[in-house]
Amino acid sequence: MENESKTDKTKEWYRALRKPSWAPPSWVFGPVWTALYLIIAISYGFVAYESFKGIVPVSILVVFIANLVFNFLYTPLQFGLRNLVLATIDIFLVLGTLIAALVMIHPYFSWVSLVNIPYLLWVSFATILQCAITFKNQDKWTT
């Protein structure tokens, strides 16, 4: 019961945030992330496998792992802590490590870069959206 209450409060908190008119409805995020996580699992798994085989340098794998860590930190920062500023910093780290990872892997396996273009486009959009929400809700930065 406590989890439901916490979930409801989180949904209520997010609904109450001021968002730009072009923000997608909340229900869009689940299907988009489901498709993106499938792409990520396959392509990042491939990079890890090729790294363990010695084909891809470990330094490239580290950037892919950093991207996953920053990606997974976003939800607890945004919805657990309800910290818009930390979530904004984090989304920039997601975007930066994603760009670095795709540039670094391209000479080895260009298909990994190409298949992750939807992820790059979504994270670019999400970064702009996060910045807009953060600035529209400056009064909630300390909440």
C-alpha cells in the first residue's frame, strides 16, 4: 500500500509540474523507452562481447557503461528525489556519453552507431524537454 501511495504522489508531483506545450503525454514514455531499451540491450551487449574478445578497446566499453549508469540514475533523481536540477545535469551526462560512445564505436562497428540514432534523437529531445521543465519550475528546485 505504501508503494502505491508513493507512486501516486510521484505521478501527482509530475502532473503538477509546469511543462511546455510540446511536451508529450506521460503515456508516450513507456512504449518509447521499451523500444529503446531493446536497441540498447542488443547493441551495448554486442559492444561488451566484442570488448571481452579484445576487438573493441575497454575504454570504449567504459563509455557505454557510463551511459547506462547515467541513464539509470535519471529516474531516481527526477522521480525519487524529485530533484529537477540533478536530473538536468544527469540528462546532459546521458547525452554526452551517448555521443561519445557512438563516435568511438563507429570505426569498429558503424551499425551500432546507426541503430542507436533513435536513442540519440530521443535523448536529445528529452534533454531539451528536461531543461524546459526545470526552468519553468524554478520554484521547485529545492523541493
